Amino acid sequence: MMEFDHIGVFVHDIAAGHDALSDIIPIIRRSEVFTDPVIKVKVQFLFDASGVCYELVAPFGEGNPVDGILKSRRNILNHVAYRTPDLDATLDDLRSKGGFPLNEPTPAVAFGGKRVVFLMTGLNFIIELIEA
């Protein structure tokens, strides 16, 4: 079982990303900025009036997963994220349906150390699974 969590958007800078997204979508609430030295990103969650959550993802240090995407100007609206009570079983299920993991499950600061994994789907979009 997967439950929708957020839409991930890659940005050069969290503050500039917040301002730009707020110009397009009325943002009513935002989280603190989380810095994750393992995944090498900074993230902030923004919520619109209907409750949709957008995760701004900015680069943090060399070898981060964001810079290459930003340079290519593709996949800026990067991923759709879901929480799952059994990350390993859901990962196996999505693999059996043609999903290709882009990383190993990794603890994430923004989710209190819960593991996350990104998969490219057969439809060529990315799903992030977050351990519930």
C-alpha cells in the first residue's frame, strides 16, 4: 500500500524556489529547511491550500543528485513521493512491475532517518518511496 506524500521539484536555491513557486501556487505553510549531508541535498516542504505538498530540493555539496538535472533543464518536476509501511515489499513489487531503483534505500534527515528510495517507472517518471 502506498499513500501520496509530495511532489518533488528541483531548484538551485531553496529561498528562490520558494519565492518562484509561491508566485504560481498560493503557499499557506512551509517546513523548516532540512540539510542532508548523506543524500547531499537541502529540502523544504511547502503546502498549498488544498493540502498538496511540494518538496523543494536544492543541491548541497559536490556529487549531489540535483546539479545535473538542473543543468539539463529536464525532470525539474522530478518525482512523486509515497509513504509505505513496508518499504522493502513495495520496492520489490515495483521492481516486478518494471521499476528500476536509482539508489539503495537510504536514511533521510527530512524524514527522521526513515529510509527513502527512488525508482524510475516504466512510464519514465520517478517515484520516491518513504518508509512509514
